[in-house]
Amino acid sequence: MGPQVFGETANGDTVHSIEIGAGALTARVLTLGAVLQDLRLAPLPHSLTLGSPDIRAYEGSYFSFGSICGPVANRVRGASAVIDGVEHRLSPNLPGGHMLHSGAAGLHAKIWQIEDHGPAHVTLSCTANHGEGGFPGNRRWRVTFHAAAPGALTLSITAETDAATLMNTVNHSYWNLTGAPTHHGQSLQVTADHYLPVDEDFIPTGAVVDVTGTGFDFRKGQVLTEETSIDHNLCLGTKRGPLRDIARLTVPDGLSMHLASTEPGLQVYDGRYIEPEFMGHGGLPYGPRAGLALEPQFWPNAAHEPGFPSTLLRPGETWEQVNRFTFHMP
């Protein structure tokens, strides 16, 4: 099946959806924000990821649902960064003058071009000009979603630039394996020995803390409840590495999702601020904690923390992230 019209943005741009699948897995991707809009595993009747049939949702408060966030995802203190001795003013969109997910000029707001697609894959691309959002460099991204039987989805993201710039592009999908109103009762396991404490603005303080004896120790798994409170980066290493399993989300006596990634960090967000503004899958709006965001990434605010893994990308280098979501039925 070829691309289908999903809707039209407020600016009059046509947004298409592309369906891919293999084995029991079917996924739908949008050209707006390269959004993973829907993911289903037969014979389950519900989507495993949060999404909306309303294009206005993706132009509103659901802009991050399944989208590619960047060029620099997560928070940057003061919406500024010094690159090779030159300060660049970025696009603040948080109280206190900070930046989240690159502000209004982020990749989530772009119409991506379809480069290639087939029954089991789709490749999208987009560009950003020098100075867009305050970031230097003429940049280009390519994203490929590839489905494989019996139930796996691999996402690869590459980027290039013609000037030194910052790069921390991520997929921001929310997951809920049961289709229930919240993710409570599902168990999360993450192979992280350290985490990054945050200040009152949810920006890392610069400290790197052992998870032992804290609420951020997910190494043996934790059942998610209404008491679970997390919007933190869990540290998996200090540099990008080979694709390896980093996390698992499990329904008791049921479905599990194994997340593999090349990235040195995983931002886990409990979805506490999700508001029921738009219709979700299943014909009902989402509320707080309707889904759990799992964002493989470099550590947030790295531009201000020289001890963190660097997010600097230079001309001639190719930035590449790979993630694989594998679903197992009981």
C-alpha cells in the first residue's frame, strides 16, 4: 500500500501516512515529524504506542508523541551553547529561558520527504538550514523504519552537517502494552548503573549518581505505579556503542517489549503531564501516565557539561543511532 493522506497542517501542508509491516507487526509512520503514529501486534486489539487520528494533536500538545525530536532533544540550559568558542542563542520554549526538544524549529514540526518505501520499510529525510533554531550548519537527516517478522521494528537515524553543530536526535514514542488508561502495573527493567539528578527545571545538575539504593535502580525491574516519578536520564555508558539490549517493558504474564540501542543514555519519562486534549487510539483522550516515554539518547544538556558524552558533530562525520523494538507474546 502506498502513502495515504493523513491530513493537512494549519499551514496547508499535506501530511501522509505510510503503513509497513512484517509477521504480526504493523506500524504507521507520518511525514509530519517522522512520527511513529501507530504500532500493533496481532492479535491484540490495541496500539502499543500512543498516537492520535487528529493531525491537530501533532501540532498541539501531542507534538512529541512518536516524533523525531531534535536536532537536540531534551533540555538545554538557557537555550544557548558555545561551539568552538562561539555562543549560539537557541530557541527557548520553557520557563526560565530554557529549551526543550529544540523549540518551535524542531524536527517534530517538519514535513519529511519520503525517499523510499516498501511493504516492510520506509525511509524519510529532512533538512535544516544554517541558523534554524539558532543551530549552526546546513544539516540533513535520514530516518528508516524497518519491520521484521515475527515482531520487531528497527529505527535508524543518521545526520550530517557542513559546520560544527550539536546533535542529539531521538525518537519520543510513548509505550503502553496493555491499552489501559495508564501504564501502571507494567514492569520496567533498564541496564543502567547510574542516573543524572535534575534541578527544579528538570535539567541535569552535572552529577552522575549510582542508582544503588535509589528509586532509579531498574536493573532488576520495577513495577510502575502511581508513585513512580521519573523524568531522568539513565546512564548506559559514556559513548555510543554496538546495538545491545538496554531495557524491557513487560506486562505480568503477558506481552514484553525489548529495547536495544546504540546510545549511551535512556531518558525515561512517566508521562505525568499528558493532558486529555485530543483523541487517542481507541476513541478516547489520553490522561496523565497514559504512556511511558523511553528515549535512547546522549545525556541531556551535554553542551554545558564537559564531563558528559559530547553531542558535537563536525563536517565529514556521520551521526548514526540505531534502535530496535522487539515484541514477545507469552
